[in-house]
Amino acid sequence: MQPAQFDRRIAITGGIAEGKSTVMAMIREAGYPVQDADALARHVADQPDVRAEIAARLGLEADFTRDDLRRAVAQDPGARETLNALIHPRVRALLRASGPGFHEVPLLYEAGMEGDYDAVWVVMCGEAEQRRRLAARGMDPALMQVILAAQWPTSQKAQRANAVIRTDHPIESVREEVLARLRALSNAA
């Protein structure tokens, strides 16, 4: 299905637990190049010099864990801004260097990165389903609220998107929608 030369950059975004990774897996299976900003952010944050800077700026021990970092960010909105200022520019540079393809960028709008892409697809399931999925993952309700408050509402993201993919339907209908959108891209190329 993939065109011989896919030269577009398409961002996949949405809120936490709305199905972005599922949609990205479908795109990957269809043969399109994919990149995950969260994976890049983890890679960046694991670099010794970046870890040291995070620890120093956020007052964490040098051997801090991801949970330590989550707690620090949940307790102090300024810590989130500091962390984002350290991580986002590095991730953005890596995404820009990765070339065409589909990039999963959960904080696309929050980080002001939408201009880096030819199109934006928003993946959404609705707030009630999103909260149900997070609870099923065992997420603490207080942490859930902090994370949701830090992200733009997905309905707001959807208003700015080129396409919206709903994931509150059976998985096969989600797959059919993704494949139809990919076919439309191939036909437009």
C-alpha cells in the first residue's frame, strides 16, 4: 500500500490512553515509516549529561527513577516546564532529522510543533473512555488528573487536525479507517 516514495511528514497526536500507539502499529504494519516522540524523549532523558541536568534542576538524586520524575512534575508545575525545556528541543531536533513518515507526538500542540508537519491526525476516544482506560491501567486518580490537566483537551486538538481517527469503535473498524486514510494518501501521491 505504501507509495514507492513517501515524502510526507504526518503527526499522530491525541491524549494519553486514546489509542495513538494502536494506530501507529497499524501504520507500521502497512509499511510506512514511523517514529515515537515519547521513545525519543526517554532516550534523551537517559543520556548521562541530560540526566545530570534534570537531577540538578529538579533537585532529584542522581539515580532518580521515572516514578521520581513523575512525582516531581506532578507536585510542581514549574518542574514540568523545566523538564519540557530540557527535553522538547532535543526531541524536536531528532524528529526533524528522521525525515518523512508518521511521527507519534502526544504533546504536538503543547510543544508548538504542528508547523513541522504536512498534516496532523488526531486519535481520540472521548474523555469518559480515556479515563476508563487509564483506570484499567491502574493509574492513580490524582496522577491521572495531573496528566490530563497538562495536556490540551483532545477535542481542542481535533478542531485543528486534518483528520480525526476515533478509537472508541471495534478495533477492525479503526483498522479500516486507518487503512482508508493511508489509501487516500497513496492515491494523492
